[in-house]
Amino acid sequence: MIIKNSTLLIATFFSLSILSSCSDDDVTPQAGEFTLEFDSRAGDANLQLNTANTLYSNAKGQTFNVTLFQYYISNIKLKREDGTYFEDPMSTDGSKGFYLIKESEPGSEEIVLTDVPAGKYTEVTFTIGVDGNQINQGAQTGALDPANQMFWSWNSGWIFVAFEGTSPQSTETGSALVYHTGGYKSDPANANLVNNLRTKTLSFGETAEVEKGREAVGHILFDVARLFASPNQIDFSSNAARHSPASCQTVADNYVNAFTFDHLHND
């Protein structure tokens, strides 16, 4: 009787072990978070606002400092290893999916994407600016709230990238530099209207593994010196203030090249 019971206990133990092993193997990884961290630079130096001196230089060797720098990121997509995408949800009222990165507010430089399906990701794509469709959605909130002073009321559109500073080479009052770049549509009847929306894709160079309990952080650099460098060299002495879509088209062509992927944290 004792031997029979022992045999039964051993059989039960092995059955439970097999079930436990199968259960562990069948667990589906849960969705996690992916953080995009934006860091502003000026050449090889970390960007500092409101410096007493003009510490930085453009491609022409003209020096400048920065007093304000901020820009919109939207339409974020993460590409999986299998070629499919996770798309960051966007709301019609602007409360989700639109991000205003402010150099003056370090907390704004981190975009945390939630409910990202577990998987392996290789690159990110995002829009610099705000799609014109938002104009037709009525009152906007969050990052798109006009109270953020990134909205052109006269042009019914958002300023995508706002840069302000000073330079000894500027001919503007107070040696000012002012580049407010926006414009979401072209109009053959109005030469001032051009589309300055730009899309950027950055490869991670390795695989980011996303799932609950793991931390995935992609570090992206924005070099403000490149705003004035490539493919168009901007001369502060000839036009240091630009406030309209057409006049800022060369800047828009430059800022798409100002973003680079630096490194990935995956713990």
C-alpha cells in the first residue's frame, strides 16, 4: 500500500512538472514601453541656452548663441524586425501623439511610448512638424494648444521648429537670430505657401527588445548647427530672421539632416 501511494505521488509530481514547463513555454510576452530621448547639441558641444557669449558656429564660421529652441515630433512609428510597424496612437484633439520638445524643459525631451507590442524593433520614423489635417479638428489641447505660442494665427498652422538667438553677424535689431519654420501645404497661387513637413527615419544599428519588465531607450541627437549647414548654408549677415513658410524652406531641408541616432539602452 505504501509503495502504491509512493508511485502515485511520483507520477503526480512529474505530471505537474511537465504542466509547469509547458505553461512557462507558452507564456506570451506582454506589451512594454519604448522611450525616445532627444538631446540637443551644437556641433560637438551640449547645447546650452542663454549663454553670455556666442559659443557656437555655423558652417560659415559665424558665431551664435541660442535663447530658445523647440520643435514638434509626431506620427511616430517603430519598425519591427519582420517589417511590420507599431504606430503611436494620435488623437484628433491633439492630446495624444504630438510632442513639443523644449530645450528649456528637460522633461519634454523624453517621449515614452506605451503599450508597444512585445517584439524586436530596428528603427524609428517620425514627422518633424504637425500635419495640416489637425487644422480641421477644432480646438486643440496638449502639445498643440495655441497657448504654447507655436501657432501661426495668420497662416492657420503650427510652427514646426522655433529657433532664436543672437549673432554678431546678424543685421537685425539686437543682433537677433529668429527662424520660425512652419508650413504644411503648397499653393501655386501663393508663393509664400510651401510644405515644410519632413519625415525622418533612423536605424538603431541593433535590435531593441520590447516587453513588459524591460527598458528600451533610443537616444537621438539634434545638432542645431546643422540647421544652418547642409544642404543649405545659411548666412546670418544676409537674412537672420525668417518667419514664413517659403523663406524657411531651406531651413526645413536642413533640419531633417540634423537628427542622428546615437545609441540604444536595452536592459
